[in-house]
Amino acid sequence: MVKIRPHQLVHRAHFGTIKQATNPNTGAPVKSFVESFALWAEYRTRSASQLFAAKQAGMEETRTIAVRRNSALDEQLRVKLDDGKLYRIANISHDDTNNYIAFDFITLEKSDTVKGG
């Protein structure tokens, strides 16, 4: 079992969806990220064996974050991290223990759907 303490959650992960709107200046359709909620997160580093396994599975362009257990998490959501990049949720590993402080591990893949904001 991985030990995470709440004070280690120092990054913000913004969860939301992609909505299509119309550019008021040109009338062209534009996709943009619309935030639904934000959670405190910790970026998880991979061990050498995890890095090798991710490369074998073709998932070297992924990263993992840990957040407090939240039932609103869904694999259809997109995530924007502190670096301003947009990610797609590849996998959510829920903590099903009876601990009063539980965490979810979310594997993220880079998404080129929306650039910037």
C-alpha cells in the first residue's frame, strides 16, 4: 500500500469537459476546456520497472497523479494540470479500502484536442 499524506497534495488538477463554441469574431467553431471541478493532486514518479512496463505497453507519454477519493471522477473527463497542458484520463484506480482518507490514482495521456485554454 502506498502512503500518501494530505500535505503532499500540492498541485491543482482541473477536471472538466471539451465544449464546442462559436468564435464571436470569425463565426468559426472552436473547442475549449470547461472546468467542472478542481482537486488537489500529487504527481507520482515511476520506478524503473514501471517505466519499462509503460514503454512496453506503449504508454510512455502518460503520467500518474494521486487525488483524494472522489466519486465524481469519470474517464470521460479531461484534466488540466498546473503546467497548462490538457490530458485525457486513461485509467482510474480507485482505492476501495475502508480508510477514512482514501486516494485514487489516475493515469493521464496527453491530449491535443484543445491547445492552451
